Amino acid sequence: MRRRLMLFGGAVIIIGGGMAALLGYLGGEPGEIRVSLEPERPQAAVSEQFTLDVTIENVSLDTVTITGIGFDDALLDGVTVVQSDPPFRGSEDRSYPLYGSWTEYTLDRDILDGNTLTVSFTMQGTVAGVHSGDVTVWVDGTPFARARRAELEIAVR
């Protein structure tokens, strides 16, 4: 009986350690890109459109694939995405315990080593207030996609 408990305890430790490593990997940000937002604190009136530039720099020696850009639900409570340049292929609402809830705009764009990609989002204010959350850039990876986050605060008046 004692031996079974020791084996069970060992299995729990191994599985728990593996899960912790997996969650750490999934929660980690990709080091191969840098993300910047311009303007850093956009302002707009209700029904007014504005542009948010998301610039993604590939700082690795390999090509990276940007699968999509997501906006936290808290941001989209006050603004809506009208379009982007380059255009996104579609959008999907997502929700995961580690990352939260967001709408992801699919891009599937390659960035060669040392190059940058700027995605200009046309957005429109919908609800007055200060809305803050993350803009998340998803990088295709093996075996899992990973995300680089940039915090954004939008004032809608």
C-alpha cells in the first residue's frame, strides 16, 4: 500500500511538473518580435474614427509568421474595429483561462528577419469612457502559437 502511494505521489509530481512547464511555455512571450503601438494613448469622440498602428519588428534571424492580432474585450467595450491595412482575413472571438477574452483578427503574414510589419487599424469610438486592455500579437510556433502583449488605453469622449 505504501509503495502504491509513493508511485502515485511520484506520478502526480511528474504530471504536475510537466503541466507547470507547459503552462509556463504557453504563458511566455515570444522573444523573436517587438511590438509598438502608435499613438500610445489614442483619443476619439463617440462615432469618431481614428487610426491605431501596430508595428511588429522581427528581431530574430528567422522568418516569423504573425497569425493574428487580438484586442481584449475590455478595449472593444468602447471601440470597434472598422478595417485594417493590410486587411485582416476574418475575426474570431476567443476566450482562454490563461489569456482572457478577446477578438482576434487573422493576418497570416510573414516577416523576414530584421524587417517590420505595420498594421494600421481604423477604429471607431462607440462608448464614452477610458477603456484599457491588451493588444496581443500572435506568432506561429511549434508546437504552440505564442503571444506578445502591449497594453493600450483608449479615451472615448
